[in-house]
Amino acid sequence: MDEKKLSFEEAYKQLTELVKKMESGELPLADSVAAYEQGIKLKAYCEQLLKEAELKIETLKVNTNAQA
């Protein structure tokens, strides 16, 4: 899966679903490791999107304050 094409909401939903599966204790070890690896990627991607949104908001604030 290419998480780079997901929206924040889609990536976050997939991440929470992975966590639920892992917490259930029903996944075989190999599947748990694969889910953990995918979860790390999704977490990093979500953090990246949040940082980009935060930067955009800060830029908008600065531009708005400069125009006032």
C-alpha cells in the first residue's frame, strides 16, 4: 500500500484498525510484526500531514497579521 496517496483521515483510520487488530491478540506473530511495521509508516505519514497543516495555518496567521 502507498500511504502517500491517503488522506489524513484514511491513514488514521487504517492506523487505528491496525492497533485494534494487534491489541486483540489474535494475529499470528508474523502478521503482528507486519502490522507494526505498517503502523509505524502510517504514524509517520499522519505526523507529516499534521506538521504540514500546522505550518500552513501559521503561514496564514502571519499573512493575516501582516495585512492588518
